[in-house]
Amino acid sequence: MFNINYIKVDPTTYLMKFENGALTKKGAGISLWYYAPNVSLVAVPTGTTDVPFIFKETTQDYQEVTVQGQLVYRIANPEKIATLMNFTIKNGHKELRYESDDPDKLLNRITNLVQVKMSAAIEQLNLRQAIMSSQTLVRSIKEDFSQSDVLQTLGVEIIDLSIVAIKPTPETARALEASVREQLLQEADEAIYRRRNASIEQERTVKENELNTEIAVENKQREIEEGKLKSERALAEQRQEMQREKLDADIAQEQQRQQLVDIATQNECKQADAKAYEIGATMEALSKVDAKVLEALTMGNLDPQQLMAQAFRELAGGAEKIGQLNITPDLLQSLTERIRA
């Protein structure tokens, strides 16, 4: 009524009031009354906007991939973008409705910019690299956005960019799966081969250790045997030395004995010579004595039996002169008793 309207925007909307071509009021989340015939209202949304996207791109090796992700952006400078794009709202509507399609164009511009950056990055990678490079692509495109003149001119700020998946075509995916499957099987075979080699290597190491142990034991036993032989040889040498010393001692003792025997023989010879000399001197002296005297001297030292034997011998010596002589047992007993007495 009377073309006087009331408008109120939320805090995420930046409202600018132009009256007769001049900016008279602006702010986020403000409310105001305005006269519709000579007032233009510009409402720029400053909240974040989520833009999901799906792009089909071609890799360096001419393989088609599908890139799925999401972009989050916001209008950081609403006054700057209001000078470049039309965000004028229609009067008389309770809901914000724009007079032009520039807000939708902004979304398309940002989406196209993301696609251009994404295409430029993926076409430098082969298929395998592209599938595995989602995080690398995100970092690269974010860095490009931070230096983008278009976004700075529009006053748009990129909040976040994420890539959900990079997928090849179904045929290529099956080929990759087969290739990866073969690679996995090959890696499994290589792992089995390495495990077997490791087992063989460990077994060889164990056998080498056992062989080294046996060699060490044999060397130790040989050292022990050599030590025993050396000990026995040393003992044998000691025994030989002791026998040699004993032999030398026996020889020395025999030599001493021989010397003693020689001395004893010499002494005995000297004693024999002295005794012979003594006997010779005695015999020489006795040769000068009468036989009867000697006989008498000798008979004085004889026992009764010897005296009787001597007497009978004398009788036998004079048997021719005696003739016949009878000797009875009584006579012998009588003579024996007398001789004993």
C-alpha cells in the first residue's frame, strides 16, 4: 500500500539500499522501510555455499576418468561483486527473488573455474597417477585458487575443496583390476619366493652354524688331543730324562763300585801278598824245626777223636813191626774216657 514496503534479511545476507542511484544504507542482517518507486535493494548472500561437482576428464595417456567432489565458497566482499554482477531483488516479495540470473551465473563461473583447474592438473598425469592423486590435486588447485585474479576480482573466497573419488570407466576399471590382481598375485608369488628364500637362507645359516660348531668342536678336540700328546710327550721326555739321569747315576754308582772293587781287590791282593809273605815266612821258619816237635805242637791242639785217629795212624805206620794187635771195644772206650779226662 502506497508502495511503502518493509524488508528484513538474515545475518548471512548483506543488504544495500540505493535511493535515486545513491547508496544510503548497507549492512548484514539489517531491516528497513523503503519507498519502492525510487529505491533499489541489492542483497548479496555472504554465507558459505556448497557446490557438488562431477567432471569427466582425460588423463595424459588418453584415459577418461570421472572426478567427483565438492567446493565450498563464500562472497567475502559483497560490495565489490555488487558492482560487477546484478544481485538486485524484486520489490514487493516476502522472499528474496533476484531480477536477473547473475547469482546462478556466479555459481556456474566458479564451477567452470574448478573444472578448468582440475582438467589442467589431471591432463598432466597418467591414469594410475590420477587415480592415486586426489590429495595432490586438492592441494594444487587450492594453491591456484589462492592466486586466482578472477576470484579476487569478484571478491569470492574458496573455503574448502575436496575430491571424493576419481574413477575410471568400468572397462578401464576392470582392466586395472585385472592388472592389479595380476600384480598382487605376482607380489604374492614374490612374497612366497622371498619367504622360501628366507627359509632356505635361514636353514643354510643354521647348517652353517651347525657345521661351524662341529668344526669348532673338532678343533677343540684336536687342540685337546694335541695338548694331551704334548703332555704325554713332555712326560715321556721327563721319564727319558729321569731314566737318563738314573742311568747316569747308576753308571756313576757302578763306576764308584768298580773303583771300590778295584780298591778292595788291590787291598785283598795286598792282604794276600802280606798273608803269603806271612805264611812263607812261617813255613820258612817251620822248615827249620824238627818234625817231631811240629807234630807234638800240632797234637796239642787236636780233640780226642783226632788224637785217637792220629794214634791209630801211627800204629798203622808201624804195623809191620807190631805183627798182631787186637783192639776191643772195651779198650777203645777206656782210651776214649781217658783222653776225655
